[in-house]
Amino acid sequence: MTVFGSTAGQHTGTMPERRPFVRLPTDVYPVNYGLCLKPDLIDFTFEGKLEALVEVTQATNQIVMNCADIDIITASFAPLGGDEINATGFNYQNEDEKVTLSFPSVLLNGSGTLKIDFVGELNDKMKGFYRSKYTTPVGEVRYAAVTQFEATDARRAFPCWDEPAIKATFDITLIVPKDRVALSNMNAIDRKPYPEDENLVEVKFATTPIMSTYLVAFVIGEYDYVESQSSDGVTVRVYTPIGKAEQGRFALEVATKTLPFYKDYFNVPYPLPKIDLIAIADFAAGAMENWGLVTYRETALLIDPKNSCSSSKQWVALVVGHELAHQWFGNLVTMEWWTHLWLNEGFASWIEYLCVDHCFPEYDIWTQFVSADYTRALDLDALDSSHPIEVNVGHPSEVDEIFDAISYSKGASVIRMLHNYIGDEDFRKGMNSYLLKFQHKNASTEDLWDCLEQASGKPIAAVMSSWTKQMGFPIIVVDQEQQGDDRILKISQKKFCASGPHNGEDCPSWMVPISICTGEDPKCTKLKVLMDSPETSITLSGVGQDQWVKINPGTVGFYRIQYSSSMLESLLPGIRDLSLQPVDRLGLQNDLFSLSRAGMISTVEVLRLMEAFINEPNYTVWSDLSCNLGVLSSLLSHTDFFEEIQEFIRDLFTPIGLKLGWDSKPGEGHLDALLRGLVLGKLGKAGHKPTLEEARRRFKDHVEGKQVLPADLRSPVYLTVLKHGDSSTLDTMLKLHKQADMQEEKNRIERVLGAISAPDLIQKVLTFALSEEVRPQDTVSVIGGVAGSSKQGRKAAWKFVKDNWDELYNRYQGGFLISRLIKLTVDGFAIDKLAAEVKVRP
């Protein structure tokens, strides 16, 4: 699953009181589910019939299954070759989402058929079997019936053994209006009129492989599609809203390149005959890897060459790469329990970059990984409220909470470090044996370590458990001395905390793979060691007085570094003359910024370092600088220095702004477009006069239809005119929002509306967030945009969330959107009184 935006939510404080939780009994388990569902797209209900082939392993007079928001009408059990026994009682344990079926006589060991007739609701909560609202090309509002089962919501569509390790095969039949498209995991093998109603058809799908319930999916709605075949013979389709088939072409191209790439990488073929990628209008996550039928938000799948910006294309490529990786890693081999979710998500979040780098080398995507995932994970993992990558979870209400940036981004970062430590060849060998050994089964984190250990001969389990079983990461403190032609490095490690270094007695330590490079060849690692003690000395021979030494080339190791001042001084020329790799220029700056936030060095030192970036050409380095300055600017909004930091930002970004200009030049690529948007947005927001005037001029032409803004300039221009705009600017933006035909454009506007400054207009934006105009999954980014834009916005957004808590909570009911909402609205607080208020909220 991709949690939406390029960001996952984060834990808010400590875990709630744990409820006692028991997994399902093992005395009866399913072998095959025969499932027939008949949704009513007008009344929002569905009827279901389940005929499951089950195995009784221990005589019992009851069957316990998962079931939520479903009413069972009748249930019976027929042992193989024996008489049917009707269940005499259905005892629902709603808290635990279970039902116990009681039988008048004992069910003996052996096979049998469990039959259940039931009814349920097509809910509007974006989980289980739910309804999704869309508008037909002529403007009529209709509903599709779609699914989202991960983590624990298959039980809202049919009674089942809803645990990842209880795998079975599925035979699915859907009874649907004959003018609608019906899809499921497998290809349709039969479609015939439904005898009781001539407007309906019965669509039967092929039997699935053995699989987990959370990966089952069905969609009933109106869609167009584009189709292609991958070079290894798999039929790939991308389903889009009616009339938008062309917007599926880009994703189709990515998917057809990606399937053979993974087949080759894992050396295991894709196991199903087809794969469908489909855009769903109302969708809580970014996408979901259902086997053979992957569901997406529209913005994670649809690209319109004229109206989509470069960052949207990149996002679509990453999400497609992520979900298709799961077809092997997650679907073919599945985690034994949710504790190992990180392996699923961390792995897919790492390999999506490998895949995009293969399809689009011009994206320089691995440098972007460092800014999007690696530094983000370091920031969150330095907090006292972090948690280990591996979390023991039980009750369904706890499972949603681990779909966070630690599972995804830290997970991906430690896998990247592991891949680098093992080397690609042994890593692939280990992955292949893991997939072959556990295919159609379940595995735990340790199983993967075993396979990688056997392939590489390195102590993988010992090294990795220090990174997955304890929270946090080390700061590596480095000093040096010269002895003749040798450079002696003194290195020590201690836990890094956002509040400063960990000085407690029982300081955790890590097994740290450390690489070192020198000024002689910044791209080449001179030495690799595994640091398994609190401190150590390393001798580098043949390193002269005048050469710099850099730890962690490629910024792969998951730790921060504090250099002695002389070592740092010697690295600055490498930033100025660009001889350090972009990813290392970024890492140096990010580490220092983080040390200053933790109070370990002065902020002045970091701002001085920023001036070394005057010749910086790289988009990702600028993007990270920009982020860090944004954090500083937000903190300084509570002081008298706010105007000074704005001036600093204007001075820093003006030269690169002048160099890039407003219009793209021949021969420019993807990264130039991203950089231009970033720099103009930063200058506009900071009130750079020429940028503001030009943005207003171009905005006026855009609105009047004289000269449409290129997609890559829309966000920075919208942001700039709103930040310095009035009520008529806001009204114009809301009108553009209403007219936008593409979800991407609506989202683009929703994210910047919060930039408006006047208090009454901020209220108007917050009210708009809960209106019919905004899809429920996007309300969060509108409120977050208000909170992230200014000190006034933060206060107003927090008050709005408190005042509308019941409605918001009811709308998102414990899904990850609610934790994301809280994270976004309280992120910029810097006052104890507000911190206390946050804790008190329900």
C-alpha cells in the first residue's frame, strides 16, 4: 500500500492502552472461498453468499471467524458426504470484529462445506466494500462499488478468516448491472444474464492462487481502459474514468516496463495471467497492491500530458513501481503477521526507486530518495515518540497505526543500507531463494535475514536486528589526526535524539556499516568497516595532509555525523566546487541542520554553510535546503527575526532564480522543471518583488485564458498570488477549482489555499475543506495547508480541528488519515501550553 502524498502519517505520542487480543482459533481453516456478491448501487447495500471449503482439524461445535458490519441470515456446515447441520446461534463480538457460529452437534475432523448467506452495507468510509462517488461526463452523480481490505477490512465484505497467514484460494462471482464494468483479482471466465433480473449479469472469475484475504478485491463501475502486453506476455490494463483513457498511457508504459524488470530482478515470473491498474475516485491511501487488480487514487495513476506537472509523473512512476513490487514481495510471499508489515512496505518503498531508476535514469531518483525518505526517517526517528521498525501489534485498531513513516521510510532506508552492505549480486541471490522458499506461504523478518545471510556469508541477522528491534539511530562523532602519510580517525557512536545527544547510562548501540572516501576520489569507497563497539580507531594509509576525508559516501548508512571543525572546514570546498557528490552535499547540510535543531551546534554555523551552496545546480539539494529553511522560518515566526530569515531566503535563492528564469529552455529535462518550480515558489512566498509581480501577471493571463500556465509553474504561481492576495484572489482560485476537470489540478489548488493571509479568508478556506467540493480524502491536505503556511494559520487550523473533531473523527474512524491530520495541524507548535492541549484531545 502507498500511503498518500509522498508521505506517510506518523505516530502521535504513545501507543494507546492495549486491548487484550487473541488471534483466531486454528481448529477450522479455509481451503477455498466460493463467494458471490450482489451490490445495490442505489440503496448502498449488498447481498452475499459464501460457500467455503474448510478443514476441521479438531472436533468442535463452533466456528469463529472475522465479521464486521455484516448481518448473517443463515449458516450451515456439511461434512464431506454427510448431512447439512444448520447453525443455531450467531454470537457477534463487535469489539473484536468476530462472530461465533454455534452448531447443535459436534463437527468432526475432516473436510466440509460452510455456507453463509449475509447482507452488508456499501459504506462511505473508504474501507471494506464501499461506495465511491463520481460524475458522468454529462454531469450525473453516480456511485461505484469498490474495495479496500488492507489491513483488516475484508471482514466488512464477507465473513472470513481475516489474518494474513490464513491463506486460501478464491472463486469470486459478481452480480452487477449489465452496463457496468466488473473486475476482480483474476480474469473473467464467464458472463451470463442473471435469471431473476434482465438488467443484471453474473460475472464469474477464474480461481485465484493461494492468497491472503487482505489482497482480495472487486470493483463495479463505469471505466474506460488502455491495454498492452509486457514483453513476458502479461496483459496489462489501466482503467480510467470514462473519457480519460489517454490519461492512463503513462502508467501503462511504466507498468509494462516494470513487470519484466522485477521478473528479471527476482528471477521469478509474475504469477497471474493479467494485471489491472484502476483509478478510484474516493480512495484513502495512495494505492493498494491487490493481487492482479491494483487500486489507485486518481492522482497516483492518471497523467494528462498537457495538464500534469513533472512531479506528478514521477509520483505515478514511483507508486506503480511500489505496488507492482508487492505482487512478488507481499502477495506471493506474505508476512506472517502485521508485526512484519515493515518488511513488506520498507522493501517496496526501496525497490520502487530501483525500478524508476531503471525506467527513467534522467530523474536522478536515488538522490531524491535521500531527501524524500532517508532524511525524513532520520528526523522522525530522533523523536522520543518514535518506535522500532518491528512493532508487536494485535488488535485491528492498532494495525492501521503502523502504516507510518517508520515502517515505510526508515524501513526503506535500512534496506538500502543492507543492499549496499551485501552488494547487489548476493542481495539478488538471497531474494530469489527467499521468494522460492516461501512462495504462496508466509514468512517473518528473520526468514529473509537467513536467506540473505546464506547468500552473502555476512552476519545479517545480528547487524539488522540492531536497526529493526530498537528505535532510533546513532550519531557518529569523528575526529582525526595526521601521522606521516597515515590519517587516524577516532570514531564513536551514541544515540541521537532531537532534544540533544543521549547521555543516559544504558545507551543503546548499533552495528554500523561504515564506509569512508577521500578527496582523491569522492565517488569511490576507500575503506569499509563494521563498527560493533561504542568507539574505534581507523587508520587510512596514504592519505596526505591536504586531502579531505568523508564518512558515509553516498549517504547510505542510517546515521548522522558530527565532524570535528577542522574536518568540516576541509569539506566546504568540495561543496563549492561540486567535487562532492550531490547526495553527499545534501547529507552534510542536513546533518548540520539537524545538529543545530538539537542544540548541539549553533544555527549561525549552519547558515554560514548554506552560503557554500552558491553554485549548487542540483534540484534535490535545493529541495532539502528549502525544507530546512522552511522549518527554521516556521520556528522564527514565534520571534522578532521572521523578516530577517525571509531576507536570507530571498538572497540565497535569487541567483539560481535569475539563472533559471520563468520559461523552460530547449534541452532542459525533468529536474530543471522541478527546480524552477521550487525556486520560484520559494522566492514568491518570501515576497521577492520581481517574482511576485511576474506571478501576478502570468496568473491574470492564465485566468483570462490568454496564456495558459504550464503545469510545472502552476503551484508556485498559485502559492505566490494567494500568499500576497485578497478575497478576490481566493474567489478566483475557488472558481478555478470548481472548473478543474482533473483531480490533480483540484489537489494542486487545495494544497495551496492555506497560503492566504487574512484571518477571515483562512476561515473561509477551512470551511471549504469540509464542503462537498472537496473529496473526503483531500480534506486533510486543505487543513494541513492552512496549518503549514503561517503562525495565524496554525492556530486557526488547530481550533478548527478541535471544533469539528466529532465530524472529522467519524469521517476517518481511526484510519491513518486521522493521525496524518493531527500531525499536520500540530507540527509547527513551539509553545508548552499548546503541547499540553494536544495531549488532552480524545
